[in-house]
Amino acid sequence: MSEYDPLFAGSGNAPSEDDLEPVRERFAAASRPYLHSPWSWLAWAILLPAAAFFTPWVVRRGGPAGVLFIWSLTILAGGVVEVAAITRAGKKMSRTPLAGWVLRLQGNLSFIALALSALLLWLDAAWALPGIWLLLLGHSFYMLGGLAFPPFRTCGLIFQVGGAAALWPGLSPLAIFALTTAVGNGWMAWGIWRERDRVR
């Protein structure tokens, strides 16, 4: 069994008792600070495509150091917007076993992504970085979406499809990365906006 089984399950399968429902409820409550405001997701929908769009120009002007600078600046700017949205929500994050499990999962994913990135750079295959990062983020988003927020799961699928396309020969990885992150993060922003209207 895996989190992808519902995608391939036949319509004739009888529904069964979901043992994870209490976990989903607690996780959804713990993730509300991150899913409270659409603005941080809109910021990512703008910042990530912009960084991807300007990367070729930065490579020509500043080389690898310029690329590192522009992406570091992008991540910091998005992080500032995200922290501001969480602070504005007035929520306080609490350390729970479930939160610890999620943080370990994300930490392991980040370690894998960094190791793969270093390997690809060593093999002179930097063109594959956008696809690899989209696939890894997409898998994480899809899995966590099953616990927290259904649009998160759709966003994960969008990222994974984009990641596969970015690795397809003849296509532009950075252009696909830009399109995928704009659509995926925009979908999340719209989903949060719609959920806020429903709650009101």
C-alpha cells in the first residue's frame, strides 16, 4: 500500500474504515498556520518562476556564484513572506510527535535533494536539477496533502508531472519549472482562498 493507491483504485472497491482519520485531523490542525493565508503561496508562484526565468541571464553574467546568489535571494524573500503570513495568522507552532515526524521527513528529503544536486553538478548534468527538485517536492506535497489539505495533494501531482516533463529530452527544464511552480503554487493559493470563503 502507498499514498498513490487511490489514484489507481477501481471504482468497484468498497470503502473501508480509515484508521488515519484522527491523524489527519490533528495534522490538519497543526498545519493551519502554513495554510492560513494564500499570500505566501502567491509569492512563491511569482518568485520561483521569476528566478527560473532570469537564471540563464545570471549564468552568462555571474556564473555559478550568480546563480547561487539569485536562488538564495529568492528562497529568503519567499521565506520572509511565509513567516509574515504565519505571524499574522496569530498561531503558535507546538512541538508534537507528529510535527517531529514531518520535520524529519522534510529534513531527509532536503538531504536527498542536496545529495542528488551535488551529484548532478559533479556529473555536469545541472540541466536535470529543475526536474529532480520538482519530483521530490511533488512527492512530499502529495503525501502530506493526504494528511492536511486536499489541494496540497493536487499541487504535488502538478509538481510531479512538471518534474517528469522537465527531464524529457528536447524540452526546456527551466521553462517547465517556471510554469509548474506558477501553476502549482497558484493552485494552492486559490484552494486556501476558497477554503477561507467556505469557513466564513
